[in-house]
Amino acid sequence: MKFRTPKVVAAVLVAGLTFGLAAPAFAQTTTVTDRGTATNVDPENAKVRCIQAIDARLDTLAKAQARLDEASFVTEDHAASLTSIIASTDSGLRTLRDKIDTSEDPREVVALCRTIGPDYRVYLVVVPQVRLTAGADKIESTRGRIADLTDKFDAAADRAKEAGADVAEAVYLHNRAVQQFDEAISVVDGVADSVIAVTPASFNDGPGARTLEVARESVRTSAGQMKSAWETGQAAVQALKDAIAAL
């Protein structure tokens, strides 16, 4: 998962894991009745389509794990939790795949295929969990960098002031930038933990889906605020340069 950081921490717009939203599918030559009686179902064709749907999800999970491994800014606890989610989802899908592959009962094949999406939610839960956790942790990880930049700016402003420069505007802008960064980071506080707690069941019931939507908006909002903070910080640096040039 390649997240490029600009010179400072400004544009923390998280690169998403982009995967297709293929839905599980299977073919039937007739419908299934209310009592679950299937007639003239082509089990082999159904198996092929369902196994393809599972394999696509297994590939998506592998890519998500690979990109998670590259995201060094994701905390150890969050990375471990996400890795566990990916592994258990992978294991469950492989078990389901084997059941579908070995079943000789058309009704069972149809029933098993129908669990692929709602029971595992690779695209709607697992992928967003990785992406949103990475986004929140990326923003949280800027705290140290901001502190370093603040120290450097304060030292430069003090030296300029001692030399007789009027640094009032530069200091004001810098303090405003720091405040904006703090506000932006606070927006994603707890976001990662909340999305990691979502399960396919909670998503299907509604609350989990809402949690992911709120997290999505939080990361988006924070990223926009980080951009504004960066712009203010750049203005502070320019104001300091102008004050020094005026000596």
C-alpha cells in the first residue's frame, strides 16, 4: 500500500485499495421454490461461478495484506488486528470453496453460494477496514513530524527576532497552522479502532455500515483540514522569510 508523503504532512489523502465489486453469481436453469426445492439446476456451472467469486475475493485479500505490510505507519496493534481479520476471512472462504466444490446437492450449492457475500463482506467490510485504518493511522503518524517542524520554526523565528526582524505575523500564522493540524488529527481519533470492530454481521444489520460511513467522512474531512493546515504553515514560513529579508 504505497502512501506517498509530501515534503511535510499536508496532503494526507489516503490512497485507497481499489478492487472490483464483483458479486457472487451462479446459474440456474430453473428457480428455487419457497421450500428450497431445486430442479434442473446445473450444479457444475453454479460451482464454477461461485468458485470464481471466491477466488476473486481471495486475490483481493492477498493484495490487501500485501499493501498493509507496506504501510509502515499503521500501528502494530492495528496491523495485527487487520491481519487476523484477513486471515480468518481467507480461511473461511477457502473452507466454503471446498464445500461448494465437493457438494453433489444442487440445493446445497445454491445455499452455500448465497453466503459468499453476506457472510464474508470482503469488498464492503474488509477492504474498507484496511483502507480507512491506514488513512487514520497515516494522519495520526504526522504528530511527530509536526512537532519537529514546530521546533525548527520556533528556533528560526527566535533567531530572526534577536536580529531585529518583526516576526509577529509569521509566528501568528505558524501557531494557527499548528492548531489546524491538531484539529485535523483529532477528527480521526478512534476511527481505526471503530472500523476494525465492524463485522460482516454488524454491517448486514446496519450499525457496521454506518460506522464505516462515518469513518469515511472523518478521514475525508481530516485530509481536507490537513491540506489547509499545510497551506497556513507554508504562509508562516514565507512570512518569516519576508521578515528576515526586510532586515
